[in-house]
Amino acid sequence: MSHFPLTSLVLGCLILAGPGAAAAEKAPAISFEVRGRVGFALAQPNNLQRNAIGLGFGATFALPLPGRLGVEVGYAYKPGNYYLETIKDPPATLTWVNPSTGVAAQVAPNPIDRTYGASDARVNYLEGLSVRAWYEGTFPFLGKARGWHAGLQIGGAQFKHEVRGDIMSKPWGMVTSTSPQPGSWRDNYWYAQKSHQVPLSPYIGLSTEWLPDTRFELNLVLLRYQSLNYVHVTGSGTYTLAKDSGSTPRAIGMMAAPNGFPADHVDTRQQIAPHLEVGFSYHF
């Protein structure tokens, strides 16, 4: 198990307990900041890694009322792990074009070669430009060095879904140079898309000024995003005799056209992933 969450929590507690002499001076009307953060997910959905990072450039503005208004433009990234999708069996019959006659017919498929011919590799990640807007205040009984904030992140969590599949039957290939294995088939497909939804993720946090012009934060973020899941319907193409790309093409086996699967589709789902963040900002 990673020590990252414990380290982050301890670091955040130490930061928020630290000295705050730097806040003694009156805050300027406008303060520009370089901002950064690392986060850790409390759960791990959609094969995403638990860690996340963000960087940005922001500013805070004095208000007629107590507190300040802040805004940041930045970039956020949350990596994912490669994983293998579960592959379902083909239907009872599939469309098989006889290479001798050119006539399509429904034939019983051979089973999937689950030892050497069943690969559906995938990776997901979140990334994108983000805008954060927040209101911040202080705790009067703790001095101006320690405060709280609440805000909203717009974007920064567009879901990217990449798929590469190559599935074949057992047996697959040729019996002779012109005759394929009866009932053989092979699927080849790929997919790479990003969710176009711009998610809104609320957050709250505590802050303290540890060094001059430097502030540290401990945040709880409800990271929202729309996940994608490409669903491949095995054996749903039209299978014809394929040839290699050599100078003298030779038949290699029965294949569907790449990505030629009308029944394939993409499922979407709204997700919420709570994150703990440790952040910093440097005022200049």
C-alpha cells in the first residue's frame, strides 16, 4: 500500500499547525499567485490511479466585506493504469462470407482463443484546463495567518478512454492457401476519445501562511467527471478472407473490417471521486 495518503495528511496537519507571522501586514487589493497541488483519491474507480496533480496561475481580490475572492487558471492531470477488459463469447452464429462463392451466410463460430487470442487492453485518465474560483476568509480567534476557503473547479477532469482490441477464434487461419479454417473469425478494433462534458467540482479547505508570501492548503475536493466505457460486441462483424500486405499478398484468415462492428457502443456514467489535496501558493 502506498504511503502517499499518510504522508500527505501528516504534511497537511503540520502545515496548518505552523507559524503565521507573515500575515501580520495588511493584504493588498490584488495579489497574484503561482499555485500547485497534489491530491489523493479516497476511492479508485475506472482504473484510475489515486494520485492527481494540478498547477495554475491565479489572483485574489479584496472585497468590501471581510474575506477575499480568488480565481485560478491551470491544468490538472490524473493518470490511469493499463487494464484488460473482460471479453464476452461470440453469438451463436456470425456472418461469414464464403471465399469461394462470395456468398454471406450465418455459420457457427469457433470459440475464442482465450490463451493467445483474446486481448482488449485499455487505459483511462483525467486531464484538461481548469478554472478555480473561491471565497476565502480567516478565523478571527486564530489570527489572519490561518483561514478557510470554499470554491468550485470548472473542468480539469475530462475523461480520456483508449482501447486496443485484437480477438480471434481457436483455431484461426488457413487450412490451405485458399481455404480458411471453418467457423474462424477475428476482430480488430481501437477507440480513443475524450468526454466533452465540462465537470463542476466543489471543494472546501483550510490554509495557513508558513513562510513570507507562501500559503499552504489542505482541501477536500469532490471531483466530478463523466466516464466512458467502450463496449465491443464480439463476433458482430462481417467476416471475409483477409490478405497480408506483402508484395505478393497471401490469404491469412477470416477477419472483419477494422472497427467494422455496428453493435459496438460507448456507455457513459457520471462519477464523483472525493480527493484530499495538499496545495501551495506563492504570492508576488
